[in-house]
Amino acid sequence: MDVSLFDFPLPPELIAQKPSQKRQESRLLVVSKEREEFVQARFCDLPSFLSPGDLLVVNNTRVEPVKLIGKRENGVSVEFLLVQPLGDGLFSTLCKGPRRFREGEEISFGGGYRGKMEGWQDPEHRMIRFPEESVKPLLEGFGLAPLPPYIHRDDPEGEREYDRERYQTVYARSGFSIAAPTAGLHFTPELLRELEERGVERAEVTLNVGEATFQPLRVERVEDHKMKKEWAEVGEETAQRVEKALREGRRVLAVGTTSVRTLESFTGADGLLKRGKMATDLFIYPGYRFKAVSGMITNFHLPKSTLMMLISAMAGTEKVQKAYGYAIKEGYRFFSYGDAMLIL
């Protein structure tokens, strides 16, 4: 299957630089797997499209403020993205110009905090070590939200608190993610209560969003792409709720591609779920047979991305291309801070 099947032209002005003024006021495009027409709505209208007994599964991971601006010993500024904690204050990191660092070089950050460059974890990632007791105050005081590169900030430190609040779901509670599960950014406590009052059940999984979720494809054939591993967790209560919904023939609706991948990774062909933590490198693309998830809420994704392939597996490649063309024509806002799609 050719990667180009998942390409589309996107006017750059449709790439959202800021979220909607109010979370639940973003636009919602409703896409039916069975019907041809698309329905335009607002995210606050979501309860009217769901039914009592539907099970909504969200990813409760927390986004950490892991983007840091530091200064080298020669005074040159450098940007770090702390990708993964390795223990004892050591982090795997992506940084610009990493080959220019010498091992043992000290990097200074705000508040007098310092880190020391260590060797390579792999050909892509350098390592940096902080005094373990300084990590939390450093990130809390000076870390920036790890916004994707297509979101531009003239004054990132001036908008630090704004982005740290808006690039986080209202139900985030655990984990260590370097990107938000963006489909969940549209929910508010009020909307969650309204869904509960309608009889829509909710369950939580955790997938720590890492590089796998947004890594680019460097192959021409979809089947040749290999996903990186990300850690996920499903607890006993969530597993029981999903199993019960599947037994009773009720819809299991995932909020975001990370929730889809978690549920599908943990669900067996018999409809029973594993409990606990495990790494997943599940790559979902057209032809995949879903075991648990029958519908989803998602944002509008980058061309030729694994996320485009996942939603195409859910709704059909042709249907998704038509929906994206319609969304572009209607001026929907794309990517992390953009509008949402409901696939039923």
C-alpha cells in the first residue's frame, strides 16, 4: 500500500496556532461509516450524537513541560526536548546540533539549574543528566509545553502558562507524555457531566505519548513502516467495563488514536483484555480488524501520517479523504489545536 494514498493538500492558514477560545466550542465534523453525508456541529453537541450505554474511553496521561531552553558554556542557546526519563536524573533528549556537544559539557537553565551532557543513547538521542532533586522544580519553573513544530510562538516563555494549561486534558492524571492526546483537549468538566447524565459511561487508559505517535514515515510502502514502542496501561476496572460492553454489544468509543491503540493492543480475539502495563508498537492501517473499538473522536491529522492511516482503517480511506476535503472546504482547523471529528 502506497503512502501517497494518505496525502492531501492543506492550506497552511488552516493549521491552528491557538485552540478555540473555549474548549468545547471547537467545531465537530461527524462522519458516519455507513452514510455519505457529513454533519457539522460543535464539540458541545457531542452528547446528542452518543447513546446511553456507549462506553467512552479516554487517555488520562499527563503532558510534562519537557521543552527546555538552555545555554551552552559558550553562551549559545539550545533547545532540548526531554523524551524519556531513564532514572537517577538522566534523560534521553532530542536537541538541535547534538553532535557539537562534548561529553561532560554543562548546560545552564533558568533559576541556576544545570545539566551535564552525557553520551548517545542511540544515533538520534543524546543524554543529559540533572541532579535528581532538581528535575521537578526545573520543569515546573522553567519547562515549556512540548508543542509540535508547526505551532509557532514569538514569545514562548510569555505564553508558558497558557500553553501548559491548554495543551493538557482536564482529566490528565498520570504518566509521562511528550505530546498531548489532542482529541481530549476539547472536553470540559461540564461536558463530561452532561455525558454521564445522558448515560454515557467513561473509562480511562494510559498511554505515555512518545515519538511513536508522531514519527514520520520514511518509507514508500505503508507495510514497511515500524512503529516505535510506547508504554500503556489498562487497569482492572477499565478492563471489566470494556469486556462487559463488548459482551452486551454496546459501542466502545475511543477518544483519540492513543486510546484506540491501547485498547486494540490489550484486547484479545476473545474480547478479553490484558491487565497492567506493557509496551505497544501496534501500527493500525487499512485492512486492520478492530477487536474492541467501533468508533472514535479524533482531531485532523498530518498528511501521510500513521494517524491518518489509523482513522482510514476505522472509516475507510476513501471516506476519510472525502471528509478531509470537505473539512478543508468548510474551513475546519487542523492538527493539535484544531477542530475534531467523530467517527461512528
